[in-house]
Amino acid sequence: GPQRSILTGIGSVSLRRPRVDEREAVQQNPNHKRFSSSILPAFLRRTPSIDGAVATLYLKGISSNDFESALHAIYGEDAGSMSASTVARLKNAWDDEYEDWGQRRLSSTRYAYIWADGVHFNVRNGEGDRSCILVIVGAKFNGEKELLAISEGYRESEQSWKDLLLELKDRRGLELDPKLAIGDGALGFWKALPQVFPDTVAQRCWVHKTANVLDKLPKRLQPRAKTLIHDIYMAETEKEANRAFDHFIASYEDKYPKAAHTLSKDREQLMAFYSFPAAHWKHIRSTNVIESVFATVRLRTYKTKGMGTATATRTMAFKLIREAEQRWKRITKWQQLELVEAGRAFKDGLLVEESAA
């Protein structure tokens, strides 16, 4: 074929795409499948790494009209043109990617842990409510973390969460109840969870809980209170954690009953992690696997004074979390998940040995 320039990570490269004379083959067999190069597809002008760079720059806050100058600064004058309409086409492709991804079966039918969170943005829908993105991340029994679901929700309602969980179970192949679900204090999720996965143990997120408790205290007391809460969930044993828990309640319940009640009302769910391997505690005490990703989405919202529609927000969140998914680390000592899967008991993070017969 004719020579053309392809923008790559090392700059512009001139290539000629191979062509094959298949006229005779087509005449002999009308159903003959024509040759198409998978290395250099037709009409390719940028390598996937460049599109990935465009996605990253967009998510980090570069506006559509600034891409041409940004790419020229990175790749030089050979970067070619990158108009706002080109970026818009890429965003449309991301929408198609999201729709395709949402129809796929999950890579596994069983997950050890799931993290769930509803993330709010300053984007309004038609009824004036803020946009809420519902996200579920799972950890397979080989320790790998995976994005399971991301969807627009209505105020983190019970029905929105139930619909999302049922979709995972009935349409996308999540056959068995996860062993543990980690989430914040959103009542909608915790009401929906037992309706779909009744055998899943609940673990409240300590990061969200800490923020909620500190919000009920004067600023001058917050540093000390934060230290006391930290002493609870960092305790080596559940007995020590309960002792620190009682100390916090006794310290604040008289003068600040709302703060004490905010912590004490979810006591059992906050302590659930002690019944799982200690090596996994840093993963299952909070929903940081989700929150860390959405901090970047909020950064873009701040830089660009909004994202437009709720659908655009969801698409940006999907692309960002899919990029982050490639960097997620396995659960520490994931081999112990075999014991969790087998239903073996753990106390204070240690395996409870079976008594001699």
C-alpha cells in the first residue's frame, strides 16, 4: 500500500501496509475471508499507546482544545493534528468500550472479597440530584483484583445497588456468594447485599467511619480522636481492639454522644476483618482500592469546572479505573485464600487449627 505516517511513542514513523492479491481466491470462494493485518490495521494513524496517552491527559484535566499543543510539546511537530472533534470521537469509542465491557461475563464465577462504594460528583442529572457512580471491585481466589461493575446510581439507593448486584449474579456469572464485602455506611448497599448474597459477611470501611466520627467532634479534638480510632483497627487482636473501642466510647459519649454513637452502632461489622487472615487486613479494612482511583476523577472535575453529563462522568471513571486495574497488586499472601475458600476458621488473623480427633 501507499506510505503513510503512524504516530508512535517514539514519534512519527513512516510505514507501508502490506496488501495481498486475493481476487482469484474470492472468485473461487465468495466466502473467502480477506487478509487484514492485525499489526497495522487499515486507517490506523496512532498506536494504542498514543490513544492511552490522550485518555490519560484528558482524565488529568487537559481540555479538548488543548490536545494539539500538548501532543506537539511531547512528540514534536510530527504529532499531527488532534482536534476537539477527534477527542470527541475517542470519547464515543470509550462509551462503546464501556457498553461492550458491561455485557461480558466475569473472568471468574467466584470471588473472595468485594469492595463497594458510591462516589458522588458535582454533576447534576435532569432531576437536580448529584451524580452517583456505583462501583464494585472483586478479588479472585488467586489474589488478583478486578473491576466487576460500574454504573450510574440514584442516591446510592437500595434498588440501585440491588439491580447492580443482581446483574453480577444473574447475567454476568457471579455464582457463589463472596466471603466478605467491604463498604462504607451507605444503607442502600447493606440492605441490598443480603437479598442477593445472603452468606456474605459485612465489613464496614474504617476510613469512611473515621471521617464520619471526626465530623461529629470539634476540630481541636479530632487529632486525638483519630489516634484513638487508629488504635482500634490496628490492634493485634480483637480483644485489644474491643478494649480500645470501649476506651473511645468512654472518653466521648458524655460530651459528644453523636460521635460515640456513630462509631458504636456498627461495632460488629467494623470488627469482621479479625476473622480473616492477618496478611489481608490492610486490603479489607477499607475501600481505598476504589477511593484512590476516584481521587483523580475529582481532580479533573476541579480543574475543568465539571465534566458535563452524568454519562460522561461515568465513562471517565470507567476509563480511569480500568487503567488503574493494570497496576493493582495481588492480595498479600493470596495463597491463604484457599483456606478462606474452604471455610477454615481464623481468629485474630490466625488459622484456628482443628482439634485432634
